[in-house]
Amino acid sequence: MSNLPHNPLIKTVLALAIASSLLGCSSLGVQPWEKDQFAREDMALNSEKLDLALDDHIYFSKEGTSGGRSLAGGGCGCN
């Protein structure tokens, strides 16, 4: 037995719903003219220097190491 609806209107609506759900997200993404917004300095992950310093302090206090973000080695002496 088939559980599919037999009404043509229901089949059409169901097909349109499936097609729109598949095609609805096909145009997502960054266009070339939008990329300048992500290149701004305030959009960088490390734009706030004070927040970055505090995050480093907390991380290295918990880890018991120093360095490692932009320097070689992790503070254990095994460069």
C-alpha cells in the first residue's frame, strides 16, 4: 500500500514545497562585492586587543603555559 496522497493538488503543493526547500538556500554565500565587509579591521577575530589579552591570560593561567599564540613552542621547553 502506498501512503502517498492521490489528489493532484496535494501532489503539486508537496512537489513545490520540496523544490522550494531544496532551492531556497542555493544562493547563500558571500558575493564578491560583499567581501569588503569581512575585510574590515573591526570584523577580525582579534580586533579587540584588550579582550584578546584577557583571553590569553585566562587560557595560559589554566594551561600553565605561556606563549604559543604567535611564538614557537608552548612554554614547556620543547621548541
